[in-house]
Amino acid sequence: MPEGKAAGIVCVHLDEQRRCRLFGDPRRPAACGDFQASVEVCGSSPEQAITILDQLEMDSLPDGRSVP
């Protein structure tokens, strides 16, 4: 995603199980490689992780921007 990933848009590099297809690949963005999973961020299930991460993404939008 050369232009970056907008909030609310699923990364094009995720497979059907939402696993990164670029894991271990040098093309993987640094932000993804630097991410440290924790219970506070990922919850205790895949569903809870998506809910929390979606909310964090929305909360981090610059003022005046909205999800496409």
C-alpha cells in the first residue's frame, strides 16, 4: 500500500484468515514489524482484537478526518 493504509480499510496484504502475507518479508512496513501485541491492544480473541484495533485506528485519526 504505497500511499499508506487509511483507517477502516483492511490491509491488502492480509489473507483470508487476516494473517500478514508479508510476514518475514523485507517489504513489510516497519510499523507492522514494530507492533507489539498485548492483551490491552488485542484482547483475548480475534474478534475482540479487531474491535479494539478498529477503535484505536478511529481514535488516532487527525482532527477533521473521517474513515473513507
